[in-house]
Amino acid sequence: MCSKSPSDQPRPSARHAAGTDPAKRSQIMAGAWSVFLEHGFDAASMNQICKAAGVSKSTLYVYFNDKQDLFVALIEARSQAFLIDIRANLTQSGTQFSRLLAAALSLSRLITSVEVIRVQRIVISVADRMPDLIRRFYEAGAENFLKVLADWLAAENAASRMVVPDPDLAAHQFAELVTAGLWRKQLLGYRGGPPAPADIEAVARAGVGVFLAAYGRGPDCASA
């Protein structure tokens, strides 16, 4: 009996199981993002998303159950990328002021950007009719950020580097302080466009200063 040479042996398939190809998933999400930004949530259709992504409807539904699942997946993906930056900000070398300032700048630049403001307005427009979408949007974005920050503040408190009796409340206060006068005006359309970089930095610096005046301990909290 002849034995098979290595080249004759069956080769494992390079194909992904249905719904597991990361490149295809990214392709769909890129197309969906552009459609949602242009048309909003209600007006966006799965047909438009298929066309923008260059996939069939059957392929689309292998990866996502419905439009809401697809929208939330987009938010989760962008949130995870943002949280990587925030964790890096909070664990980098430097003072508490410099670490919190880096996190403040990352937050403010993101939530006042044209794309994120557009997404926030899209979600607000369906809030009364789609409370589950609002819940999933908040949990995927803001709640994840606040948890990361609160966990860091709790660790700083435990190490006696800060005095933070309620890390969850402090995380909410931080987010408000470092975007004060910028984000809400942008969201409501009160200002014509995103704030200038100098304004973002000035507000972030002032906000971190106030935050550390309340919760900081020692010279590590001094501004740069």
C-alpha cells in the first residue's frame, strides 16, 4: 500500500465558519457606519447597508440579527478602541494631573467630534420609541468609560494617593468638569462646529484642576 505524501494530505480549510470572518464583519460595519451617519437610524435600511458594504442581505443577517444589533455593535467597537486609549492615559508615567489631563483630552475630543455628536443626536431622536436602544447605547459607551475611570479612582483611593469616597460619583463629576461649556452646546447645535483645540485643552486643564482640588492628595496632583 502506498503512503500519501505530505502534499497529498487533506489541508484544513482557510474559510471561516458562517458569521465569523472578521474582515467581512468589518466590511459590513464600515458600510453601516456611513449609512447611519448619512440617514440616521430610522431612515437607514438594511438594503442601503448591504449596498454600501457590498454584501448580500443573506450575508448581512448571518452577522447581525437586525438593524439595532448592527448599530450597537458599531458603538461597542468604537467604545472599545476609545477605552484602550483611556486605560493607556491613566496608566502612563507622570503625575496624577498629567494622567487625568490625557484622559480628559481623549474624552472631550471624542464626544465633541462631528461623528459622535451626529450619533448622539440619532439616538436621542428615537429615545421615546426605542428605550432598549438607548440602554444598549449608554451601556456600550458612556457606562463603560465611567466604570474604567471609577475603577482607577477606587485604586488610587485604596493606595492613599487620592481621597475618593464615592468613585462612581467622582467619575461622573470628572466627565462633566472636563467638558463643561463644550459638549452640551455642541450637542444642541448652539455652536456652529466642534470647539477649537485650544478651548478643549483649556477646559480640560481647568476641570482636572478643580477635580484634584476636591479629591487629590499631595504634590502629584499639581498641574504641569
